[in-house]
Amino acid sequence: MRKLISCIIFFMMAQASHGVMPLFAQQEQELSAIKKIIENIHESYKYNNLDSYMANVSANYSIKDELGNIKQDYAKFKTIVREAMDVFHKTHINYSYGDIKIINPNIGKNVATIEVTSSWKAFNLRGLKEVGGKVRRAGTLTKENGVWKIIRWQRLEQPEQ
């Protein structure tokens, strides 16, 4: 009888874990897709390609203030990114990035929140020296037609260095 109970318990545990494994695999697959979006943004910034950058951003992009009013929509975000790219690429060359880490991902079926840290360096044409640092951002992504898109992307305070 003990063997029968042990076999039943083993069988139940095997069935339960079989249902959990695909969930972990799915989470890893989604996290990988999200990391690719972050890498695409970095590559687009590196090559000063606004269209490629914005292809990763949802038309529903928005940041709201404390009262719920939209303070930054897709058009304003696009303008901010364009201006930042213009200024940066006029004064820097040989931009590179690395060490992209996604921290505390919370991935649901159609919405994900993440924090991202990354490092960068470039040669500053004004100071004639290499500069760089670390950047920390918070993001929210939504799945649109099966593809992750950024709907919120904000720079946070600098991490401890």
C-alpha cells in the first residue's frame, strides 16, 4: 500500500511540475523578447536612427502626472528622443553600450514592467576624451499584435558606481 501511495504522489508531482515547466520557459522567452527590444533601442541610438528606435515604441506611449493628465505622449517622446540623438551625435563619436541588465521583471500576459541598467561610453569631441557612465531606466511594455512595445520609458537616478 505504501508503494502505491508513493507512486501516486510521485505521479501527481510529475504532472504538476510538467504544467509549471512550460510557464517558466514562456517567461524566459518573453524576457528574451523584451531584452531584444532594449538592445534594439540601444543600437538605434548608436546609429542615430530615430525610425528604428520608435519602431519599438507603442503609439499609445504616455507618461501621466500625479493627477492622471498626460504629460508626455508618443509625439512628444519622439521629439525628445530626436533632440537627444541630435545633440549627442553632434558632440560624440564611437558610441558603444553594454552590460544591459533587466532587473525585477514583472511579466504578465500582455503587460510587463522592468528596470534596466546599462553602461555606455563615447568619445566627446568637445572635451577630446572618452566619457561614459551607467544609466538606469524604468519601463512598461505592452504586447501589440504579439509584439512587445514600450508604452512608458523613464530615466531613473543613477545607480551606485
